[in-house]
Amino acid sequence: MSTLSMHSPVGDLTLFAEDEKIVALEWGWGSVQEPSPVLVRVKAALEAYFDGEALPGDLPLNPAGSAYRQKVWAALRQIPAGETRSYAQIAAVAGGSARSVGGANAANPIPILIPCHRVLGTTGLGGYSGGEGLETKQALLNLEKLAGAKSR
């Protein structure tokens, strides 16, 4: 497995790839750095994202998960930057319930690139297991709203 770490405004991140596809993104600095072409490309895309640009829609992602989780994660990738959806709205697209969508979000192995931070509860932010939790979710949403305002 190839790995590459980077600094970001939401903390250090480590990308993982197998067969030139991203399989995970984790908070923290990896102890081993074995970059590959796809990791270098995705790191550059993330750096541009943190500078206010949209993430490319063609990043090669290969998250491991059940068929249902794959459907949820595909629905998440359809949410445009700067927009949000409710857990219930994602459930209407992917099937299941708001609660099962929350479970799929919590199991998302590639946060940010599969934008689970764009899913909100009916009474607020909902949850977020990456970085510093809800503080990180809010920072990502703020970043995207500012980026959206910049491009208008």
C-alpha cells in the first residue's frame, strides 16, 4: 500500500492507495511515506481544495464497504461543494433510513473526498468522526461556502 501525508487547515492527513486508487484518508501523519502518482495527484487536489478550488470529480476512489454503504457514498459524491443535504435526503436517494445513512457516514474511509461533512441532521450539524469532530465538519463547510462565494 502506498501512503502520503500532508498538512492541511484541518490537521495532518494521510492518504492511502492500492492499485493507484485511494482507499483511505486518515487524520494524523503516517509513519511511512511511500508516494505514488495517484497520491501525488490527490494531494495536489486537496491542497487546491483547501485554497478554495473544487475537488475534481474524477478522483480514483475505491472505498471498502458493503453494497449499501457504496450507494450512500456515491450519493454523497453527488452533493455539490457549498451545499448540504439531510440524512433523510440521502436515505431517499440511497435507500435505508436517516440512521443507516449516519452509520455509513461514520464508516466512510475517505472523508473529505467522499464528502460526508455535507450531510446535516434535521436539528443541526449531526455528527462527524474526522479530525476534531464537529469543529472539523464546520471548518470544512465554512471553507466550501467561502469558496463558493469566491467563484461567483
